[in-house]
Amino acid sequence: MHDQGPGSHASHAGPHSPESHTGHDMHSAHHGHAGHDMGGLVAGLPMADRADDRDGLRLDQLHVPLGPGLVDWPAGLVLRLTLQGDVVQQIGVESAESTESTAPAPPHPPFWSEPWLRAVAGERVTRGEAARRLCAAHLDSLGRFFAVAGWADMAARARRVRDTALAGADAAELTALTRPLIRRAERSRALRWMTAGLGPLPAEHAAHLGITGPALLADGDAYSRMLVWLDAVGRSAAACDDDTSTVGQADTIGPRGHIDTSTPPPSRPLLNALPGLLEGTEFAAARIVVASLDPDLDELAYVPSAGVAHG
């Protein structure tokens, strides 16, 4: 490869790159969260408790919150990790839905799933409109995934193409922009090395959790989920000019999964999957696993108006 891959610069090093340091990542993760219940601070750092690890040894136990204001992190998500060494032992998941239950629901539907919510409500939504939003949504997710993996220039490239899609570029232009991006990501050995094997989620277990979107289709790890996004970007870019056929209520599959106002939003089972995927993993891998699911917490806060048609 002639292009620079993930972690090629120390300032943007990914969690698994040679330049990264777990201690530095841990400091960055909890910096600015001193107000959280972390059992006391020493020189600005949380004090460690002690607990038995899996081998019966007494190891330092550190409580580290991730979110809600991290860069390239799902807005509103808070993970409370209990670490022993650099391994996640326990995890608590909080979201805008659980921490702000008394806050009024937002008046507008979540941006990324809005076309499918309108289709469920009985409005006419063309397949081209839905394809354009799907393409942009997956590029948005890929931008976070590449950034967390330390591939800053590819993250910026995905976001530029995302903005071009949202600005109304036709299928030919979008295809010309997405094709080399997809090819470059698929050919990156460094990206595969960093992300393969992280957060394995077999399709059978995903279905059991109620997951219906790319994470179900991937039937695998973080790298597999990225490949599903890349494939969907290519197909949806080619379909964004379709203004004749419409989205039916039976095929309302948005960026995170099946959208039906009579069931929980598709990001809910993605959040429910996080504890099982993160427990026992290395701390440095946690953000890659989260980025590979990329739950949209706006879905959880939105409550459809009374009278909305159900699919």
C-alpha cells in the first residue's frame, strides 16, 4: 500500500497501533469526568480499588467512565467500565433515555432514520431518498470507525463524501467517490489487523438480542461490521437517483435496522449487546467495538406523535 493506514501518525494513533499507550488512553478516557462516582481522586486520577481477578489474584480495580462528550463517540452514551489491569471486567451502559427520562421528547424524528419513520407513518418516500440517507449514514459511521482506529485521513474522506451525498450529488458522482474509498478500506491490512476479532457477534446471538441491521448481517466481528457498511455504501450510492419506486412499510430497514414504531428502536438492542461484547476485552479495544455498532441514541429519545401508523 502506498497510502498511509491506521495509526501511521503518532498524534492519531489507533488503540492497537505501535504508537499508542494504554495508560495514555485511560487518562484521556476519564479526563474531565472527575464529577462521576469514581471513589476519590489522586492528582486528578481515580483511585484504584482491589478485587480478585479470574485467577484469584488481587489486582487493582479501576472505575473509568467513557462518554458522553468524547470525540468520535455516540452522542449521549456513557459507559462505566470496571477495569482490572487493562481488561474490562464489568460495564454499565447509560443513555439519554435512562439519564434524562424526565426530559421532553425531541419534536423532530432522528435524522438518520427519518425517511423510514415517515414511510412507516404512511408518507411517500422514494427509494432514492432512502438510499441517499442510508449511504450518508453509513459514511458517517465509517468516519467514526476510521477515526477511532487512528486512520484520520480516511475518516475525513468518509465525512467529505457523506456531506456530498447529503448535498444531493447524483448516483454517478457518488459512485465515483465511494468506489475508491471502499476499495482502499477493504485492502488495508493494517485496518484488518487492528479490528479483526474484536467484539464477535454471531448472527444467532444478534437475532436473539433483537438486532436487525448491519450487525446481524455481518455475523462476525468489528471488521465484518465495517465490511457490511462498505457494501451498503456502494449499493446505496448507486441507487440514490431512484425517484419512481417507494419504500413500503414492510421493508423499512434503516441504518441501524428495522424501523417500526410499535417496537423498540433498532439502536436499543445494539446498546443491550455492548456489555457482552466488552466484558473481558482489553480497554484499548473498547472504543473500536462501540464504533463498529455505532448506536444512535437520538432514536431512543424520540417518541412518535399519537396517531402515527404502525407497520
